[in-house]
Amino acid sequence: MEELVGQCTKCDKKIYCENGFLNGMYENGKLYCERCYENLKEKDK
């Protein structure tokens, strides 16, 4: 089962909940796809 949760804050990619698992990251009230979240964390280092 797949349900649309929202869009990535950075690139507008659609984020889904698939079988109970979010295929992105939610942090500080913002939703990110996995790629944008990884890039964000790399910049923080």
C-alpha cells in the first residue's frame, strides 16, 4: 500500500508512506526526500 504524504521541501519530489514506512525524512517540521536529506546533512558537517 502506498499513500502520498507530501513533497520534499527542497526539490518537490513526492514523498510516500509505503507499507507503514516513510520513504523520506521529517525533521524540524519539514519533509525531505532521502537525497536532499543526505545533502543537507553533508553541509552540516
